[in-house]
Amino acid sequence: MSNVKVGATRILAIETSCDETAAAVIDNGRHIRSNMIASQIALHQRYGGVFPEMASRAHIEAIAPVIRQAMEDAGAGWDSLTAVAVTKGPGLPGSLVVGVNAAKGICLAYDLPLIGVNHLEGHLYAHWLAGTGPAANGPAGESEQDFPLLGLIVSGGHTELVLMKGHGEYELIGHTVDDAAGEAFDKVARMLALGYPGGPAIERAATQGNPHRFKFSRPRMDRPFDFSFSGAKTAAWYVVRDFGGMIDGKPNPRVPVFDLAASFQEAVVDWLVDKTLRAAQHYHAHAVLIGGGVSANRLLRERMATLLPMPVFFPPLSLCTDNAAMIGAAAHFAYLRGARHDLDMDVEPDLKIG
């Protein structure tokens, strides 16, 4: 058993918001002692997306072994924990319930504080996790990055621009009004029969295509920092239709799959970069934090790093997709602010940030 120093925190964090069953042990909001993830990608690939009922059942089967392994890998005893943190929302209701109930049971059994964490907040705090190599970049160092910071959370379910004024202080300044960027990637990948998850599939196909063959009109928005991707998704479908449509669930051989994938990726990345740049300048952000599954996209990383004049930080690839380590990092700062939740805490599938 390994104990923590007085005044420090050791948090067991649990994340089950969608299709990853994850648990991690985090020291002081920065240091990863363990980070276990049981992925359900193979389970949902046949559907081209997450099947909620199956996700819930898979979480039930995986949650206890994943938590047990996280504790063992961390060399942590239950009496060394400061608190238990868990994602309370947003996410799939059935999936969230599995994680929250597991966390409540542990808190009850070992008389530990419970901290409910916003999943979106977790993606921002992935940047505070220290490690080796690329994991040591950004605000993860011991000296804090000056606020305000601009966060772009971009994933399968979310595309949000968040002004981070301080720890736990957020203002939502932009969001998608329809499909999230990752969701649009999934849907276009499905119509091109490229597989699931769509983001990596589109990215692989795009390397063989011409990103300038097809142009997608930039949507007009009432709010300057909001996003919309459904129009581009529909435009991609029209391209498929004009080249012969679908045959037995696959695009006609005449459909220029690689060019369409490259052009669609080009448009999405261009819109993300442009709005992030303008928002960062408007709010005088000292740095930009980009997180979520789509933040693993290589073109997005290159464009952000090249075109934004302020520092831009990305988590290491292992912390871009859903994980419990980021929940533990967010929980540390919440704990220092005095955040505690009762055991009657409920899940919040539509929880917002800011």
C-alpha cells in the first residue's frame, strides 16, 4: 500500500459516459498512477455508432474489473484515497448510471467523499496531467498558465468553445447547433463505407485524396462562435448521390471516396481553426486548450499550431478520447474548491458547461 503526503490528494476516478469503461488513480491532479480503459469499439462497429443499451450492459460487466485493475496498477490501498470522482454527465443515461452507482458504493463502503465531475470539464483538465514525452507539455508543469484560457472541446458528441477564466470558472461562448464535428465524421464515414469510428477512418482516407476537389459552403450563424456541420454532411451525401449513390450499402465505385473524405476533413478543420482563432483573439486568451477525440486529428493539430499566434496545447493521444485520468484531474481542483456531493447525486445526461 502506498500512502499520499498530508495535504495532497489521491483520487480514484471513474468514467462511463459513453462507450469506454475507465478508471484511474490520480495524485495531486497531475500525476497518473494508473489509467485503465476497457473499450467497446469492437462491440459497436457493426452498427456504425454507439448502441446505448449494449453500452450499458458492457459497462456493467467491465466496471468492477477495471476499477480493481486501476487500484492494483497504482499500488493504492482504499485507505490511501482522498476521494472518489465520477462523471455525472453529460452522456448516455444508462452508461452514466453504471459509473455513478459504482462510485457511490465505494464511497459508502470506505467512507470517502464523492465528487461528481462534468465530462466536458474533464477534457479541459486533461492538459494538467503530467507525464513523460508529449504528456509533459502545456499547463501540466508546476507553474500555472495565465488565465483566461480558451478551450475547444471537439468530439463525437460535443463541439464547444469554452472560456476558462480560472479553475472551475467557465463561460460557454460557442457550441454546435446540430451535429458535433465527430458525429459528422462518423456519418460521412458511414456513407463512404469507411468504418467506425469515423474520425480516424476519414483521416486515413484523406491521405490519399485531393482536399480541394469539393468545396463546402461555410454556414451562416447568428452567434459568431457557434458551429454547424449538418449542412456539410448533407452536401457530402449529394456528392455521393451525383456519382451514382449507394449500392448494397456501399458507395458506387464511381464515387471519389478519397477526394470526398479529404475535402470534408479540410472543411471541418478550416471551420474549427477559424472560429477558435477569432474567439481566442476576441477574448484575449493567453493560450488555447484543445481536447476530445477529434483533437487527435493530425491536420487539426498542424493547422492550430501553425495559424494561432498564442500557445496551443493538445493532450497526448492516449488522453484525447474518453478516459478517467482527466476526470481525476478535474476532481482534484474541484476538491480544493470544496466540492462534495451527497450519495443521492443523480446523473445529468444533458449537463452543460458554463
